[in-house]
Amino acid sequence: MSLPPSSPLTDAELNSPELHFLTALWDTWQALTTVGEARLRRHELDLRSFIALSYLQGGPQQPADLARELGVPRYEISRVLAALGALEAVTRERGGTDGRGVIVRITPAGRERWAAALQSVRALTGPPLAHLKSEQQFSLIQTLQGVAHAAQQQTESSSAPNPDRSCPHD
């Protein structure tokens, strides 16, 4: 069986906002991530660990809530928290009304590690953002957060069972 010859992409496809958005996001990610990960490794952190510590700055959290905030599976948060625990950056305590829940807290050593890593992150991201005015920086961040929220909503709605669809085995 042979596939039909593919037709060349149209200008509209090649110049679509969706493609330009993903390309710009990819270019930004590639430009920052290699150097950023190397700088974070100096603090014995990776980007997920740094962001997890950032969320914990606001107070103790349950691992499931942290996983939801970061948009990663619970098993991935367990790995991140295990690594942070080995660095004595976080503690896990039994909590909740029945004592079965776990609460994660950042330690003073974790706060110090995060603050040092934040300086590295600022040194990396500050110069590319510096050519934007404060209002433009704020607008860019709000826009990206809005796109992320919309993408999360789309992902959640597409993975939720649809009660209107009948089961194919019925």
C-alpha cells in the first residue's frame, strides 16, 4: 500500500499563528534551558525542583496539589520531592484529619538554596527581558499564563469522559 503524495504546505499553513507561536516558544525554551539547567545544577537543582521550591515558598502543600500546580504526574512529584528531601531542602510530614495525608514543607536550607538559585535564574532571564518595558514584561507573562491556562483546560476537557458518547461496546 502506498501513501498518496503529500502536497506542499501552503503559505497560510507555514505562516499560521499556531506554528509561529510554537516555534517562538521552542526557540525561547532552547535558548534558555541549556544554560539555565547548567546554572541550576550548580545549586544541585533542576528546573522542576526549582519551580517546586518556588511553589513551596508560599507555604506547605500536599504532593497532589504540587503535582497539579506543576502539571506533572504524582509519581514525578514523588521523584522531585525525594531529590529535594535528600538535599534537606524539604520535609514530608503526616498530616490531614486522619494522619494519612502528607504535607511538604520547605526547610531553611531549602529557602537558602532556592534564593541562591533564584539569583542564577534572574541573571539568565533578566537580560532577555530587559529590552521590554515593565508593562510589556507583565503583559507577556499574563499572556503566557493565559495560554497555559487555556491549554490546561483543553487537556482536562479532552481527557475527561464524555457522558454524551456511548461506549463502543454497548
